Amino acid sequence: MATIPRLRDDLRGLAPYAVGKDMAPVRLNNNENPHGPADGMTNRLMRAVRESLATINRYPGGSPERLAAALAEYVAPWCRSENIWPGNGSNEALLYLLLAFGGPQQKAMLFAPTYAMHEQLCRITATPVAVVARDDDFALRAEAAAAAMEEHEPTLVFLCSPNNPTGTPLPPDVIATVLRYEPSLLIIDEAYFEYSQLPSAVSLVRDHPNVVVARTMSKAFAFAGARVGYAVGHAQVCAELQKISPPYRMSTITEALAMAALEMADLIPAQVAMALSERERVRTELESLGYRVADSDANFLLFGTVPDDHAEYEYYRDRGVLIRNVGPRGWLRTAIGEPAENDSFLACAAERRRTSRSVRFMQEGPACTV
């Protein structure tokens, strides 16, 4: 009798990336743009889908070249289509970068807590990885980056700008420090760059062929369900990625949607500004309640500290508000939603604070208003 195929030994015990399955009226657990496509975009997106259906019986192009050109125009005046590798979300771009340039002969390094998929993708591609702890305030400083580079001598380095799940800004001098050690590949994950007050790292690609910037349209463009991401890199790097990419990797509809959204990119800053204003309001309220709040350059906040982050998560969930217990211990993350959603979250936070003072974080007391 046939047996189940044996998983690679190095993958035994690997848990899937945790995607929240709980549901609630207020969903602040995935750092999504709560507003949907910006005003004025919906009709254009629907038209793009209808037009793409005319050729839906045909395979898409071997590579999404038109989308690459449109993304290049969005990225920077100097950028060209050969500097862009589009994919189904930025995770796919990260995966192919590791498939092409990682593996058992390389050594990756990342600074935790950070985006969990970086380490996950290293394990999937059999790339050894060193995990270096950030400071207590979750910052990453140039001297710490230098010490880690000297100790571990990685050939591949991940940096998040801003960092997830902490929201911490990435100072330019940290990037400059890492580059001085000349890793063969430096991946800068800019999933939230539209919310950041710091300049993008894409300009480094012109002078540093070992730098690749990974981005997504899931956040500021409100395209999480469309699954569009891309890598910005030297033309030869993108050409190498193309070699290992399957044909027809992006659907005709996905490419049409992304092209239409990029035509209206000038509508995005208004939504970003609203998110940043709400972020500071939520921060102020949390701090007034006595919570610690990490410095954030993104559309979410990491707050704490609490004795039991899982119990805290359940308290909010049971009252109709989903947040995220992604670590570190004692901290939780909330995305910035619409004002009413943020009000519901803050009502829970205030009620939890009052209840915890009298019952020591037992899940008791009246439910908050959602």
C-alpha cells in the first residue's frame, strides 16, 4: 500500500504562517486599508475587469511587461520596466529572490521581532538564517547592525522599512552600515513605505546591484485581495528572477486591475493622510490609558505591555474587535481602521484597563460598545 510522501527533513515541524481565522465586526488584525479603493477608482477598476474579459480565453503574456512599465513609472523617474519584477503579492517576490539567490550555501540574517514570513521563506528554501534581537524599544541602530554583520557574516540580509510588527522606522544609516559589509543581497521590505516619513530606499538600486526593494499594493492601494506585489532591483537581478518564474504567473484580470489602480495613484495620498491622523489619535488615547506604544512609521501600532497577550487578544475578540498577538510577548498590534472602528477598539482598551485594575486581567466586566 502506498504511503504518504515524506516531507523534507528540514521542514518537519514547520508550522504554516498564522493567518487569523476569527471573525468579528471590527477587523484590525491584518494592517489592511479599511477604506477600499479611493473615491473615483471603483468605476475605473470595474471597466478594467470588463475589458480584460474580452481575452480571458487566452493566456496572459509570458511576463507582465505592461504592468512592469507602469510600476516603474510609479517607483521613480529613473526606473525602467527591466528594474521591476511583478508578482502575486510581495511574498511571492521574496520567495523567488530566495529561490534564486538563497539556499544551503548562503546565510541570511534578520532582526527580530520582524515580519515572520522572512524567516519562514528562508526555511522553505533551505536558507540558513541568523535571527538577531532588536533593542528593547524595537529600534535597530547602526552600531548594532554592524556588530551583527561582523558576528554572523551573512550573505543575505533582510531589513524592514518600516518594520512589521513594530512599525519602527529604519534609519538610513542602518542601511548604509549593512552595505559597507557588502552582502551579496540586501532585501529591503517596504510593504508600508507609503505611510513612512523616511525616504524610500529604491534610489540605492541604481548604484548598488546587490540591493532589492520589495513592495506591495495591498496596503496603501487597498489591494490586499488582488494580490499584487513587486521587486525593484538591478536589471540583471530581475532577469535572473525571470528565469525561474513560471509562465503566465499573473492573471489577465490581476494585471488589468493593477494597471488601472496605478493610473489613479494620485488619489492614494489623501487616504494615507487620514490613516496617519487616526494613528496619532489612537496613539494618544492608548498612552493616556497607560499603555506603552512603540514608535510607528506605518498604518498600525504595537502596544503593551500586558501579562498575557493571548488572553488580551481573546478579550477584544469576544467584544467584537480583532487585533493581533504576533509577538513580542506582552505586546499586541492594532491596525488603523476607520474612525468608528478605532473608537470601538479604544472603548475596549479603556474598559480593559479599568477592569484589569480591579480583577488583575481576568476576563470580566461589561462588554465595550462596538
